[in-house]
Amino acid sequence: MSEYQYIHFMALDKPLSDKQLEYMERQSSRARITRWEFANEYHFGNFHGNAVEMLRRGYDVHLHFANFGIRKLMLRLPAGPPCDRKTLNAFLVEHAVEWIADKKGPGGILCIEPGDDEGFFDYLEGVESLLPKIAPVREMLIEGDLRPLYLAWLACRANLEDDAREPPVPAGLEKLTSPLSALARFYGVAKDLIAAAAEQSPPLADLPKAVDAAKEWLAMRSEKDLRELAEKLLSEDGQTARVETLARIRKETGKTGRPTAKPSRTMGQLIELAKTAGSKRQHNEKLSAEAARRKRLKDIAANPRKLIAYVETLVKMRSTESYKQAAQELADLREAIGPKFGPAQAKAAAEKLRRENPKLKFLISALKKQGLLD
């Protein structure tokens, strides 16, 4: 397999200034660079730009994928982490989930780069379109939602010992948003593992609770403070002012409307729970598939001519796959009608297809493999 790397940066809050754009252009001579995005792929060589500095100088999110074991996501949070430092530390994993604090101010960068788990990172379809799908998790973090952090911790299963204690379990793990699902897909976090974690996840709090916290905070501001805040929100840096205000509300009121459950499990226990959940899910899926097949066979038996007409349509498509599917459909017809009349009716339809299409060797071969022709 040839080497492949993909580098992608995006600005979310505002476009880059001329000075910022000039800096980005010095980071690569071959990348596609705009005020909103920076992207490049490599089949040999490496990206030598300073990703951390690029986030500090204008871009807000960064994704780095390499098929030899790199899946890195970096999120710029200008107002600081989505929770207090003690809580944040529970989610951090050495060399895998790290907080890179700015030299000045509360801001920093959340860097998520788990270790490779049994070669899973070798391939990822559609990675070039993945960052726009993941990027909204930054806004979730800014609003105090800790689910992206918990998924990042789950992604570090290759970095953690079985006795590693889980962090606080955020609300809403039982129903992931599209950005969270994209994040889980990027890191290969299994649905069964998420389902196991979600067993102790509190219900997602109603949004009005967070709104009430903001109203309470605003009610304590002076007229002068409110006027200054309004001016900031309406300025060119309005998005930055909004982020900083949300962080202040969270810090000063201690309210986010997003509860967490106290950690009580280890990574090893979660993995065992995931195995149990997986077995249960597979059993239920098997039962559902069997029920669906019984219904399908019943429908076929009620109207065999409809299926035969569909088989004729498949043959006209003139492809190896359509021939295989046509043969399978007739095999289903044989099973649906039953042992007394099914074999004869299915064989009669197959013989008709052979007479009408004597030169279609792949079709005839498919029919023979299903036992429909001698």
C-alpha cells in the first residue's frame, strides 16, 4: 500500500486577515490555501508547517490523517477548556489527549491523537470531506458540552491500561449528534463501546437551563457592562466575544445545563460491557433479519410473477452482479413457494432465461451455481 497523508485546516469564526494569510502561505508551497481553508495531500514527503502556530494565527480546527498510523485532530479554544482544570485533567491521556495552553491568556488548543489500535488507522474512506463534518464539535466544547472529550478518551483505548478509570460521564451519550458520530468514525470508536459508556450517561439537560444561566448572569451586569458587551458582540470580533462570554458565564455561575455522572468504571470494564452489548445487538439483528426474510418470502409466494418480472429486468442490466442477483432471486422464489412446487417453478424460469439468452455465459453460470440449471 502506498503512503498517503491528508492535511486540512479550517477557519470557523472569521476569515484570515492579509497578514495571517501571508503566514499560512509560508507553511507550504503546494497546499490549497484560502482565508477559510488550507488543505494538501501527500504521497511522499511530509507537511513541515507549524500546526500549533497556524491555529493560533487564524485557523480554528485541524485534521491530519496518514495511512501509516496518524489520526490527529486539533481544536483551537480561545476562551479556554470547556470545564475546570480538574475536570479537564480526567479526560487527558498522556501523548494522546493533551491541552496546549497559550503562553498568555486563557486560550489553548485541544490536541487528540490516539495510538493506533491494531492497524485500524491504515485506511479511512472519505477522509478529505471529514473535517467539515467534525468541526461543529468545537462549538459544542465552547458551550460546555463534554461529549467530544469523552469520545476522545474512548478513542485512546490503545493508550490506556485496562484499569484506567473513566472520566466523568457526560449527558447525552445515548444519542450522538452528526458531528459526534463523525468524530467517533474518525477514531474508529465502536458503537458498542459508546453504547456501554452511555448506560451511565445522564439524560441531556434541556437547553432552557443553559439559557436561564445566561439570563441570570446578564441580570447581574451593570448597564455599562451590558453596553460594552453589546458593542463587542456587534464588532468584527463578535464571535470571539461570544466565546469569551460563554466561558465567563460557565465559570462565574457554575451552570452549563449539561450534567455528568461520577466515573465508576475502568476501560477494561467498558470493553467487557461493549462485548456483551455487541453480542446482544448481533442477536437482535439476526432475529430482525430472519423476520424480514420470512416476510419477504411470504410476499414472494403471494405474487411470484412480480419477482420473475424483476429477475428479467436484472438480466437486461447486463452485468455480472445483476446476473448473480437474478439467480439469487430465483433461489428465493424456490424457497418461498416450498419444496412441492418451488423447485419446478424456479427451474422453469431459469430455463426460460437460458433459452432467451444463450450467449450470456455469466448468467448461465450463476443460475447453475444456485442449482437452477443442470
